Amino acid sequence: MEEQHTHISEMDAWNILKKHFQQSGGLLDQFEQGRQIHLRLGSYAPFEQYAHIQELQQVKIAVTVIQASWQGKQMLPKWQICLIWRAIRRVDALVQHADVLHKRPFPEQVLSLYHLQAILLTWLSDMLNENSEPDKSPEWLIHDVTVHLRNWKSFGISLYFDGFGPIDHVAFEELMQALAVLRDIWRGRTVIPHHAAWLLGIIPQLSWRNKVFPAEKRRQLRGMQEKLYRLVDECVCGE
């Protein structure tokens, strides 16, 4: 499969993602309509567990082509980031729906959805990875100095390392305020910074539904996640 990506263009790759992420009959639509997927048991690599799903192979090929085309680009078309972001939201909604319907131990179908989500998030994150540091303007460097000297907290890091403590609502509101400003700045623009798109791609990978969190904390985080997702959608999908 890795050799096949040399035979399709970037336009072909985007058409594949549109088909499977947006259109009726595509891969995500099939899962939403109840298509069953099953994990292949055994000593398989993550993708090989799903190698029997032809549509997923097509998505992987498209992702590989687009990832190569994005290397070195400082700005990316907003419609492309929107397409990816909404695909992530649809997969998240599938997992959330399955999570609500089933209690542990999860049936194989639900576990397969979790694995599928992890695979897609990894691929889409790899697409956005710049593999290089962005150009650091004086304003960027001043921002870094300000963060370190004022000791602002990271909402995302707090979920990973302080997950058993209270939710850092102050850090969350700072994140929301920053995104609201970006939403207004990007309104009417057709491209956004590559680095910003990569940062937004981290949001779905945060510990939103960690099973070790108390039920009330998971409930609060779900509401915060939905609020943040709506704002990101406005940032990358708004006109």
C-alpha cells in the first residue's frame, strides 16, 4: 500500500478524503449507519488490525500524499483544515454515542471504534505535523518570555499531569479567549498558519474522557469539550 500513494495526485487525495469524510456512502457515513467493524486479534500493528477495510486503506494513502504536500508550507487552506476538523468531530461523536450506550466491559465493536479513533487521530495529527520549528518572530519570542515569567498554566497539560485535581477553569477560559480572538482575526481569510492548525489538532487528543476521573468531572469536561469544539469549528470553518 505504501507504494500506491505515488500514483495519485494531491487533488485525488483530497477527493478521497471528501468522499469518506463528507459524502453519503463514505466511510464515516457507513459507520454512522451502523456498519460493524471488528478488531483483528493477534500480533498486528495498529493499522494491520484494519487492513481488511478497503476504505481505510484509501484514507491512509490520501493522508500520506497530503502530508508530503504540506511539508514546508507556512499557511494552509482553511477549507482543508475544516474538512479534517469535522471528520475528527464525527469520529468523536461515534465513540461518544457508543460510550453512552454500553457499559464496561465494552463489546468488541465499541473497542474497535476506540481503536479506529486512535488510528485516525494519529494519521491526521501526522498530516499537520510540521517536522520543523515555525519561524519565531519577535512577537512570538516575547510571548514565550511572558508565559514563562508570568507562569501561566496550560489547560491541556493540567489534564494529563494534574488530572486527579480540580479542573483548571481559569486556564480553560484563557484558551477560549485566545481562540475567540483568532476566530475574529481569521474571519474572511482563506488560509491559516500551519502551526496553528497543528495546535488545534491536539485538542481532540486531550484526556477528556479519562475513565479514572470521577463521573462529575467527566460530565463537566464533556460540556467544556463541546464548548471548545464549537469555537474551533468557528475558527476553521467560519466564513
